[in-house]
Amino acid sequence: MDTQSMLRFPVHAPSPSAPSRGRLLRALGALAVVVLVGCTAADTSMDAPAVSDAAAAIVATRVEVHRSPGCGCCHEWEAYMADHGFAVEAADDPGIVSFKTENGVPAGVQSCHTALIDGYVVEGHVPVEAIEDLLSRRPAIDGIALPGMPPGSPGMPGEKEGPFEILALADGETTTFGAY
């Protein structure tokens, strides 16, 4: 199925009295991990094939991508994520700038697409290794970002010139998450 015909989802502004979307998504993500770990343990006791916790978590992880209308490289990053076992759902989002702001992505680190993955915001062409680290470490942050659209990053043409500096996002501020 091509990404143009995939599920479309509305973008809603949160009400002032509602918990932040990020907190709700992180809570749901934590619940999913608890359920997944319970299911994996139960399956192991029934002589099911052994599956590593990291592999099981990725297979079960949904990626909701909001992208700039008409952007072509977003499709490439979505395909990259699907190739790594993630369940990708994507849609053009005419209100993408507001969506980024509502989800704590500062203007200086914004890229062409924003993904919600297991309670975290993932901004831009972030390599899967950084996402795997995020999901396995589960730090108390809003998400991670790779600012701009660097050549050689997943979904972008060109040569990678060195490790990508991935930023941690927390309360509208950025710090270093790691180099990948």
C-alpha cells in the first residue's frame, strides 16, 4: 500500500485543562511495554520462538508521521522506518508547524516531518539506532531531533559526513542525546 492511501488522522489542539499529549502518549507507551513484556513472558513459557525484547518492542511500535504537504523525502524516511520493522502511518499535515509547537519541538530544530513513537516525539530524519536507544532507555524527555535535513541521513540523498548529533527535547529546550 502506498503512503498516500494510508490512514489519515485529524490534528486536534489540546484543551488547556487536558494533560499534555506527550505525557498521555508516554503513559500509553509505558502501558504497551508492560503488556508486551507480559505477553513475551507468556509466549516463552509455551515454547514459542525466542524473540529479543528490543526486537519485540520494535515490531509492536507504531510510528505516526505528520509531514509537510508535498514533501518527497518524508516518504523515504517512512520507508526506512518500515524496513526496520516499525508500523508506519503517515499523512500530510497542513498544520504541521502548530503540531510541532504543540508537541514541544523548538523552531530552531524543526525539520520536514514529526513522528510520534511510543510516547515520544521524533523530529526529522533521525537514524533508527537513536530511536532504538530512546525506546530502550526511556529517558524522561519529550523526544529527540535531528535538525534540518542533513545529507546522508535516513531518507536523504548524499554522503554521510560523520556522526549525526541527535538532540534531546525536554520542555522546549534541547540538550545532546547522542551521536549516531
